[in-house]
Amino acid sequence: MSLLSVIVPCYNEQEALPFFYDAIVKVSAEMKNTWGDLEFEYLFIDDGSKDSTLSVIEGLREKDKRVRYVSFSRNFGKEAALYAGLSNVKGDLAVTMDADMQDPPALLPELYRAVAEEGYDSAATRRVTRKGEPPLRSFFARMFYRLINKMSAADIVDGARDYRIMNRRMIDTIVGMKEYNRFTKGIYGWIGFDTKWIEFENVERVAGETKWSFWKLFKYALEGIIGFSTIPLSMATWFGLFMSAISFIGILFIIVKKLVYGDPTSGWSSMVCIILLVAGIQLFCMGVIGQYLSKAYLESKHRPIYIAKKTSDEDET
Ligand code: UDP
Ligand code: MG
């Protein structure tokens, strides 16, 4: 027998969950027809939802014991939810997918086949279109992927979703990475392993609304860059070198001018501009250092990545 765990992070998903549950149960039944000894477990992570997501999940568990859940004491974010999922699954394989059906459950057999039969450690999905997304958001997303791939060793695929199946070896590797500032897309790329990529067209969410504002996405992007690249830190060095070179030329220029024309009091405004520019660059570089310092500070506290308030394992004996 082999057990496939389905991990579903849920934040205020009361409307979408019933759709999702029906769809995943249907796919599970189909997969059981193809692979007879395959069993399922559905692990819902309630990420401190403020609506009745938890009672919906508890309702599902009452009629279906394959449903398990972990409920957080507050909203810790999707990254924490994914981590909680991976650390609590019992399966030989685990798949992470969104509750809103933007990760089409119908792709699951294909993902499973890649790992169970084709010998991959992992199979992941990427959407090839961003249909239905605001154009500005798509633009910034594209810029972000280009930037982060230039800057870091983790190769992060544009349009990659967190819809991914992986084997035990990979689950254990990820659970072993206990960093507090998590950027899962980067972690997947960083750890390596053989991954099969499966492409699909963007699907709009079935119910409820997106939890990601532009600002939240922007902070998430910064998180990714800071977590996987130290290039911004060395920027200060390059700025510094550049400015020194310019000022050296400036000094030569002034000396020559003095020798040729004498030294009238002029250049007050250019002086102010230069001071402002240099001060700005210095503050910027200090800010960059501060960003890394704050991450290191939070990391050094070794706080838990999530806090569970209630889990379904409590009623298991
Ligand atoms: N999610 C979560 N915690 C959060 C935000 C989102 O667990 O703080 C879950 C959410 O319930 C959904 C998935 O992460 O299952 C993706 O969120 P969403 O659909 O809002 O993001 P989008 O698809 O718009 O990028
Ligand atoms: Mg979504």
C-alpha cells in the first residue's frame, strides 16, 4: 500500500472548500481505479481563518476519516501552512495544493505518475498564462523572476505554482530546513532533486477571493530576494567604488580648473546635489544591511514557524 497525502493551506476558504473536497474525492476515486493499492489522506491547514473554515473542515472530518487538519492559533501565512503540512503528513508522497481550485485537481494523476512510475523525486506545475490577472501584477511578477534568477543560486521557475508532489526524501529534506523566513519556491529550487514540470493554463479561483494584495506580494518578493541572495549586500561595495572613482575624476578636474582659471567661489548648488546623492546612497545601503540584519535577528530567536491551536489528531486514539 502507498499513502498519498494532500496538503491544503486554507485561509478564509469556507466557500471554496466544499468544491475542493468534492473534486479531490472524485480524483482520488479515479486514481484508486488506476492504482489499486493507493490510499489518500487530506491534511487541511487552517491558517487562523476568521470565517468558519475550521468548522467546514471539522464537518468534512466527521464524514470522512481521511480528512485531518491542523489549526493555527493565528494567521501565520501560506509558507508556514505549507511547512506545517509537510511536517505533519504520514504519506510516502505528499502533494501541496490550493483550496481554491487554481491548482486543478484533475492534474493530480499526471503528477502522481511522474513520481510513482517515471522515477522523478518531484513533479511540479507551472502556469503558462496569467489570464485573468491584472496586467500590472503580471508585469511585476515577470520582473521579479528575472531579477531573482540573476541574483541567486536557487533557480525559480516563472509561473511555478506551489502545486507539487514530492517523495519522502524530499519531504524530509524540506522539513529539515527550519528557517523562519521561508520562501518555499526558492527552497524547492535550492535543494535540487529531479523535478518534472507540467504546464497548464491559468484557472481563476472557484469562490472567495485572493488573499494577496499587491503590497503583500511585493513583500513576498523581497523576502525571496533577501532569503536567497546576498548580492544586495555587496551593492554597497560597488556603489562605493563607483562614487570614489567619480570623485577622483572630480578632484582632478577641480585641480586643473584652479591652475588654469584661479578659484572663484562657485559650484554651491552642485555641491549640495552631490552631498544629497551620496547621503541617499549611504542611507539606501544601510537600509539594505538593515534588511538582512533584521532577518538574521528574527532567525536567531528560533521561534516556531507556526503554532497549532487544535489538530485532528487529538481525537485519534
Ligand atoms: N493561504 C494561506 N494563508 C494565507 C494566505 C493564503 O494559507 O495567509 C492559502 C489560501 O487559502 C489558498 C492558497 O494559500 O489555499 C493561495 O491563496 P490565494 O488563492 O489567495 O492566492 P493566489 O492564488 O491569488 O495567488
Ligand atoms: Mg488562488
